[in-house]
Amino acid sequence: MKKSRIEYARHGIQITLSIFLLYIGWQFYKFVMYYEGQMSTFSSRPPSVEGFLPISALMSLRLWLSSGMLDPIHPAGLVIFIAALLTAFLLRKGFCGWLCPIGALSEALGIAGAKVGVQLAMPKALDVILKAIKYLLLGFFAKIIFLDMPVQAVYFFLQNDYNKISDVKMLKFFINLSGTGLAVLVILVVASVFFKHFWCRYLCPYGALLGVLALVSPMAVQRDQSYCIDCKKCDQSCPSALKVSSTKRVYSPECVGCLNCVDVCPKEKALEIRLGKWSVSSKVFGAMVMVIFFGVILWAKTYGYWETSITLEEYSKLIPLSRLMGH
Ligand code: SF4
Ligand code: SF4
């Protein structure tokens, strides 16, 4: 199927952001290697790497909600997390469809699979069972962090040395990938080629949380039956394999707000993204996702809640010790 105009725009944003994150990753690698004695030139640590620490961010959120305290260890992680939650609350899973680099990679692999003609439809019963996995993972983490752990335990976890260098541990996990880790990665890549959005649809607890919030989002794709000609182009374009053509309003927590369906629909007014009774154009929707997400980050930077309180002296002591700390 031909790419829609909004898909071009969305993919452009996803690619730009992915390149930016690769650059961030490289900067962070140099920062860590400097303290490991592998590089002679100092590189500063980019706070955005904390976006890859969702468990720590969930704990920071718990601390904030329970005590009003803002975690000074990984503030950028919490800010990015809140920005994604806010986007989902207002604009469905716009973060997944427009900004998430893992979502972008998952989608790209699915597109590659479709291009070479190996994409498969997941059998319905298996699809339902597999979709439950990400909600179970979300429930598991939410239970431990919000119900089982007293707030003091959350506070002490956030303050401990392991959490302080959890970003360093994450980097090392990927650069020294074990045989098992590599096998899991290969399985995920292959599965994503054969099945659309495999990671996002079945395994990502972050996306599951955004999907739950998106259920109360005032925005949704809506179909007006009186204009619809039942061509099913919307169904074919949906990366989440939703049956848009047989619904009046897409309530599904799986909708990533990509708006492919709206853009490919040949009949004016048959399919629109609406805020109440107002129709919102795809371009405006995409712009809103970016303004809300990056607006929160800009706000946090302006008010000084972005940089970690960990000093360079602490990093110089902790990073060489990181290999002694288990996962
Ligand atoms: S229903 Fe439309 S907006 Fe939602 S994921 Fe499918 S194609 Fe994208
Ligand atoms: S693409 Fe538009 S006209 Fe075709 S089935 Fe979907 S809503 Fe109806």
C-alpha cells in the first residue's frame, strides 16, 4: 500500500528523533568510557538517556505522588515519563505513534516484512492471549512499586548507588550483550518482520500504560457510517491491525494515533480524529503531540528540573565499580 502523506511526516519525525537518540547514546558512551579510562577526552553526560529508565521513572512518579518529593537522581527520566503520560492522556498513544524510537524500529521492521511479502496475520485467539502479556507486565511492576513497596523503600531505592548508575548498567548490558540477550534480540527482530508492531502490540508495558491512559483521552478516530463506502483501506493501513471500518469510534488502547487510517480514507468526513464534535486535522494532531511532549521537557529545563544531582566526582567513583554491581 502507498504511503500516506501523514506517514511521510510521521516517519520523518521518527527518523530525526532516532538519529538524535543515537547521537545521545554515543555521547553517553564517551562519558562512561572516559571514567572507565578508555577515552582521554571528557564528554558531558546527556540527561535524556534517563528516558531509557522507565522503572526508575515509575518509582520516581510513585515518590512524587505519595510524598510530593521530586527525585533529584534521574529527574529527566521522570520528566520524559510524565510528558509521555500527558501525551497519552490528551492525544491517545501519540507518543508511541510519533515519537518512540522503539515503536519506530518495530514499525520499520514490519514495513520491511510487508515489502518482502512475509508479513503474517496473527491468529485471533493467539493475538488476544499475546496482547495480555504487556498488561500483565505492567500490572506486575505497578503492584510492586505502588502496592508492595512502602514509600520509604522507594526513596531508598532511588538514592542507592545501583539506581544512580542504572543508565551505565543499561549501556553495558547492550554493549556486552550475552548469548541469551542476543538470542532474545534476534527473536524480537524476526518476529517484528513477520508480525506488524510485534513489540508494541504484545510486549511493551510502557505502551500498555499509555494505552490505559488513552482510554480516557478526549480525542479518538471516529467513523461516520453515512459517508463510509466500506472500502476497508483504513483496516489495511492500521499498524495495530485494528478493524477501523467496523467501528464508530476507535476506543482501543492499541491505537497509536498514527492517523494512517484517516489519511488513506478516500471519502471526506467518513473518518476523522475528533475532539468531542470538532474535527482535528492530522497535521494539527501531530503538532500537538510534539508541542505537549517537548513543551513539558522545555518547561522542566527552564525551571531547573532536568540535570541530575549526582556529581562528576561521584560518577568517577561509581562508574569503575559498575561491573561489580549485579543486575
Ligand atoms: S486506528 Fe487509525 S490512528 Fe489508530 S493505530 Fe490504527 S491506523 Fe493508526
Ligand atoms: S477508509 Fe474510509 S471509506 Fe473506507 S472503510 Fe475506512 S472509513 Fe470507510
